[in-house]
Amino acid sequence: MPQQPDPQQSVPQQRGPRRPTRASALALVSAFAVGAALAVPGAAFAGDKERPHGQGKPRADVVQHGLDRLVWEDGVPAALASVTDRKGRDRDLVAGVGDLATGARVPVDGQVRIGSNSKTFVAATVLQLVGEGLIGLDEPIEAYLPGLVRGDGVDGHDITVRDLLQHTSGIRSYTDGPPFLQDGVPDLAAITDWYVEPHELLDLALAMPTSGGGKAFAYSNTNYLLAGLIVQKATGRPLAEAITERIIEPLGLRSTYVPDRGERGIRGPHPHGYFAATADEELVDVTNLDSSQAWASGDVVSTPSDLNAFFSALLGGKVLQPAELAQMKTVITPDGLPEGFGYGLGLTSTALSCGDVAWGHGGAIAGYLTEGGVTDSGRAVTVAVTALDVGQADTTAHLAELVDTALCS
């Protein structure tokens, strides 16, 4: 069992009932694309700014202080972090409460749904197959999924595997409309309770017009749905098996797994995850969630320390051969995204205040938002919070600041 936190060391004092946070009524598409989103450029969730009475003293550890800030200032129920510092020392920190109903402690290094960080697992699997000659990075997806990709302005002959991994296919995200969004508001039942097959999600995407002209960057969960189908075609095995046998098991990621079909709970010790769709709704516990609506775009469950281990191994050359890793790290700098941000093949680069670069991804799914990065010098951090309420950009900024602080201090 994981070590339980010392309430005086790891969790801010709670001296009274904490009112659940509320969300603003903003379209989720730009924030997290329902199932699994790119957290770095635009995910946002709300805290109601009301702090519990008796905040307590800020603590000296800068990462711990940042977690406390997310709980006390931004109103997330819980925040977790795993850090590897410049001396190679590892530490796991938490703040807040793991269950709003019971006040249970946050499990140290607890399991969370990692949303679009899953895309890096899928991209790494694809690139291993590229290295083995089973997939061609610049081959049209028609070669692997003949006749499957046809829509308004979309043809599988014109889209390459690279386009999928780098979000330059022009295919709309299946989460851009119904049933996931109803009049611009997320539908909780579609997000949490709907068991759906990948081909049904693809049908939703192909019924929409293209997301833009040519090869312009346009983040779309459908790209990774198709990448997952290509992995299955190339290996003749389920995507979950390929990720497990190629990535999770070889790296010894003991707390990381791909959920089984229809599996709704989280297997190991975990904080509860919460979600609210509009300003009129209180946070809903969405810990038990059918992640089939995310599938290859964001269904993996992991812990902060396992994510650090994964990204560190990936950047350290333990997952891909040099040629494929170089392709993965070749980034484009899309218009409209923050300065210093680049997107490679399922991998992001972010310029840090200290002049270094953080490599990672970031992800959001109903209940959880996860951000982090690793540097070429070996530092690593992953931070997760347990609420996704769209509308409070301050919290996203605080997450980014905390990652920068942890990697630069």
C-alpha cells in the first residue's frame, strides 16, 4: 500500500466544510475535448475563490506550496505531485482531500486518469512499429485502413500516419458536437456513462466538415483514434495489449494500465475526480467513468511517479530507437498557441523560464487534469488535480507556473 500522508506535512488543514467549486458555462471544445485534451495550450477549470477558514502557514517546499495554492486559492479538491530534482532525488507530495464526501486523505502518488498523456503512449507504440518496418510514417492511412476514412473534405489517401500523430490531418475531433456537446454544454452522460466502440466515434467525426485547410495544426482526438486502429491492424492485436507489452511492462510502470472494455472504476489507491458542466451545477463525483469515449486519445490510468518514469525513459532513449525519437521530438509551432510551445509526434515541448525545455504532453478528462514535463538534464515533475471545471484560467496558469518552478528550481 502507498505511504499515507502526514496531515501536518502533506495536506493543508481543513477547518470547516468546503463548498464544492462551480464551473463557468464555456464550451469545452477549446479546453479539453471531453475525453482527453491537450492541457498545455488551453485547458481551464474553475475554483470559486472561496477559501476555507484557517488557511494555515505556507510551507517552505516550493512544490508543496504550489499544491497548497491549487487547493486553497483555486479550489480544487486535491492536488498531487511527483518530482525528480536536479540532484536526482524523488519526492511525492499531496494537498487537499481525496474524497469530498468523506474527507479521506489523498493517497500519496495515487492513480489518476491521465487524459491526453495517453497520446504519447500511443505515439510511442506507433513509432516502435515504424522502426520495425510495420508502419510507414509518411504512408497514407489508406494503406492500413482502406476505405475507412471518407468524409466532407476528408480522404484517407491524402492523410499520412505523421499527420495523425501531429494533428495535421484536418479531421475534426469526434468530441466537437453531439452527443458530447449539447448546445455548447458538455453532456455528463456521454462523458461518463456511454460505452462506445471506436468506429462509432469515427462515424461522428467523419460526419463533420474538416477542421481547416491543408495541413494546418488542429488538435483532434480522432487522429489518435485512427492511430490506435492502425496499431491494431499492424499488430493483429488489441491496442491495450500492444501498449502494455511494448511500453508499460518493459518500463516497469506498475501503477499504469489501460482499462478493460467497460471497466469503470480505478483499480488502485486514488483520489476521487470531480466535474461540473455549468455555473449552475455543483461538482459531481465522476471517479467511476467509462473511458471508452476516450479510448486511444486518453483512457490510460497512471500515477505522477509513473508518468515521470515514462517520459524520462522516453526522452532517455529507452523506448524508441534514435531515428524514431528524433522524429517524435521534431516539433511544429502552431499559430495561436503560447510562445515557446511546440508539438511533435504525440510529444510537446515548452520553453521554461530558466532557458531549459520541458518535454511531455499534458491531459484532461472528466475528473482529472494532469500537467508536467521532463528535461534533458533529468529533472521531472508531474502534477495532477482532481477537478475539471471549465472557466477559471488562473488555475491553468498556476499549474504551468508550478511545473516551471519545479523544473527550474
